Amino acid sequence: MEFTLFEVSTEPGDCLNNGTATTDDNDLNFFQADQNGFTVGGAQDSEATSAGQVSSGTVVVHSYDYGAYGKIKAEATIAGALGLARVDGTGEHFATVPLDEDDLVNQPKQHYRNNIADAWELQAAGNAGLAADDADTSLDNTHNGDGLTRYEEYRGVDINHDGLVSVGERLDPTRKDLFVQGVGFGGDSPEFSCGTACQEAEIRVHPFIGVVGTDDRNIDILPVYLNAIDGGHISRRGSPYGNGVRNWTFDTLGRSGVGDADAYATWYPCQVYEMAVNYYFGDRPHLDHMTWTAPAQWTGAPNGVLDPVNPERVEDTNDDGELQDNETDGATNPPLDNGDLFLDGDHPVRDGLAWYWYAGLSPMDLDNDGKVELPMQAQVPVPDSIEAEKAQVVRAVITHEMGHAVGIYGPWDGHCDDQTCAMYRWSNSWTTDGHFCADCRAMVLIHNN
């Protein structure tokens, strides 16, 4: 008895992104140590012959690629005549390895052999189809496909760089696949993480581990960098708004070029500005001074939170760190003073011409709990729902800049006018990173090469 492997694939590497670009090695063969009673031979160990007369035989086929495919036939010499075995159920003279007999729309089975294991195609509805299909979809988006064929998505990607392709690393041919890599995150900075806006848009996001340029063959990586150099302090823009919110703002927290159909983040890398984020949380230019107890009375000890300018609980009602006009002691208009010629109550402090950043309290964090509030508030207590820790802010910035990097560029200076969207034109919340509006979803361009 003799088994023969033929029409065997010779895919480069062992999955879509691992290994060299070319190879002549067969992806299937017989390995001598596993063949009980058979001797291996032929080109690239493609033949296994029984050592003597047998009434049945079993051989083991080894695979060296996650997308390996081929055919196997069995021959036997009986009474001096060579006979070619037939496969039970099909009557054919060969079997596919792996099993590839899917019968779609009641067509002849051989018409739909696509070099993809039937077992994988049956795992999820819609997986069956032609090997070259690339019809992945995403919500509210007419740009179908992600540059990876059905066979390539079945073959899989070593996303976590462990040398293997797990079940989850075989991709879904009905959903677009975006591969991202955070560069420089972790340590004293938050770990790389993005919101669920892409997932809501039915785009699968895969954090990629590996060396870009070496381990990313056949796929496109969107790098997101933590820029440790750029970024500035928070800034006072003027008197408080009419609702008493102190008129301070944070510096730009991130930036990205806009992607197109061929490249992500064209003309400028996708980045988060670490210094700006740290200043946003760390700058505390307000002094925690005496606490208002009654009109013209500042007898309370510092209370650990930033007191409001409206209703007046500080003399420095324009929040500039100086006594002016009706803020001067002895004024008859509110806020009333105690005549000590000093600013009583909380106020910002200057160090020469610049703000002193270590005075103790921040207009971004009124209750001094280490979380920033957006939208900014006039007084404590502040709602827990609008507070954000640093990791959440970084995640929101990453999500926003990734949106630009994959092609979102709205009419409002690149942004949209939907307040619930992560791409809204103003910084109004740190909790919108789970949603791209329909207009923004329509602009997304996912690709791989």
C-alpha cells in the first residue's frame, strides 16, 4: 500500500505575516517518525509505502502552514495488480487535506473547493465562499473589503507574536480587520487602549505585537505613538464664563494625519502628547486659601477643594490672581472683603510672568480627587459620570486620533458636529470613545496589502 500527497501548497512562511516572502517547500508531508509500518520517500517526503503486506493502513500528515492544503491518494497492489482507492461518499480517487468538500447552493462540490477547511467555514455563518472573496463590510460604510481575501483570513495572522495562530487569530471574512500598535505606552504612562467606537462600527481592532517592517508582511499596521516631547501646560483664557466656570483650557493632547485608501495617518503620525496629558492632570495653579463662611468673612480653614467664583466664595472673581475693582478690600459690591488688603479665598498664583503650577488645586479637578472633569464645572460636588482618570483620557484621545488616521475628516476643521461622537469638533466629554456617528463611519478606509 502507498499513500501519496500531491498538488500541495507552498505558501511562504507559516501564516499570513510570519516567515519569508518566498518558499518552495511543501506545506504537507509525511514525517518518518510518525508512520507506523510505513517508509517515507518521494520528493519532499510526499510518499509513504507499507513495509510489507497489510489489509489496512493509517498514515499521519504533517502541516507546516496554517493555510496548508493538498490532496492525498492511496494505491494498493492486490494479486499483482495496482489499484487506486476511491473515497467513500464521493467516489473520487483522492481526498482533500484538510477536508474541503463544502457544497454551496447545491452546486457540484468540486466547483467550490476553496483550499479552506470546511470545519472553519462552518464555525460562523457567512464564512463559506470563494477563496478570493474580499467583501468585508462595516456599519454605514460603502467601502467594502479590507484587502485580505477569504483564504488569507482563514490562514490567519500571528497577532501576538508568539509564533502561533490561535483560533481567534484566524480572521472573520465578513468583518474588516484593523491592526494597531501602541508605541511607547506603559510604564509610568497608561497602557495602550482604544475605545469601542470601531467595534460599534463592526470593525475588528487587533492590537499587534511585533516589529513593524518585519513581522507585518501582508498586513498594514496603524502605529499610535506616545510622544514624550511635545505638549504644554494648561492655559487661562480670560475671565470665567457666565456660569462661573473658570476659563481655562488644556493644550492639544494628540494629533494625526488623515488616512486614505492606501495608507493610514498620511503626512503626520498618529500621536498622543504625553506632556500635555501630564500637565492636564498635574498642573495645579490655584492656592487652597481661606474658606468663605459668611459675607465679608473668610474665617474657614482651607477646605481641600477649589471654591466657586459664582456664587462668590472667593474675592478673585475674574480668577486672575490679582485684586481689581470691586475685588479690592472695602468694596461695597459683592464679594465683600475683610479689609486685610490680601486676596482671601482660593486664587491662582503667578511665578513671575508664568503661573505657578504647584500651588495645590486645579480648575480641571475641582474636588481634587485626581480626576478631570469634562465638561468643566463651577463648583463641587461634581457628577461622577463626567470625571475621568488619565487612562480614560488617553483612551479617548487615542480613539479620536485613530479616527483621523483611518480616514475620518469632517466639515468642521476635520471634525463632525455630533456631540455624541468621538470625532466631535469640541472637547466636550471623555466618555464618547465608544461611538462614531454615521457620517464618520462612512469615511473609514480599512486596508491591508
